[in-house]
Amino acid sequence: MVVVPDFLIKRIYQKGSLKKLENGASINLKNVLGPGFISGFNYVKINDVTYEAKDVKFIMNGQEYTSADVSEANPIAFRLGQVGTLVMSGACSVTDGVNKIVIEALNPEAGVVKLSVEDNV
């Protein structure tokens, strides 16, 4: 199993991309590490609200992926330089000022990958 250091994982998050939505929030991820795959998202937590996998979709190159579309057997190719948007549906958890964000994703090589960052709105 590959271990990805936390300081490298944090580089995937695009600072300043956090947005309030009428029914949730969105953030951008950019692959700056190298070719890879995403085999799922366990959850995204913004401040005190946790969005479960069923409430998260990943949009990349105009295609939407839900938890039903992505698995270890059917991962999403996330190539170097690609940008994807995570859209979370549910209660809006984004506040003015500093927001704490935790993303728990799955990667076929590394297993569970956890990203913890802060962003301002």
C-alpha cells in the first residue's frame, strides 16, 4: 500500500475554491501529484456538517460521478493537471471567515486518503 504524505495531499485542494450553494457547498480539487485514480469518497465534512458519500458528486470534464458510479472495480482516472469539482448537497455548512474541510477519499493504491484543510469565504 502506498503512503502519501499529508503535505502532498493538501496540495490537491484548490485554495479559495470553497463556495456556498443554495443547498450545500462546492470545492475544487486539482491533481498536482501525478496520474492516479479515485475509487470513491467516504465523506466530506465542512465545519460541523458531514456530507455522506450519497450526498457528494464529483464533476470532471463535464461528467458527473456519484457514489453509485465509482468503486474499486470502477475508479475514476484523475490525470495530472485535471481539475474536478466536489458538490455536496444538503445543509449549507459554509460560514463567512475560516472553514474547516475534511475529505475522506478512496484510492486503489493508497486506500483511504484523508485531506484536512482550511479555506476562507
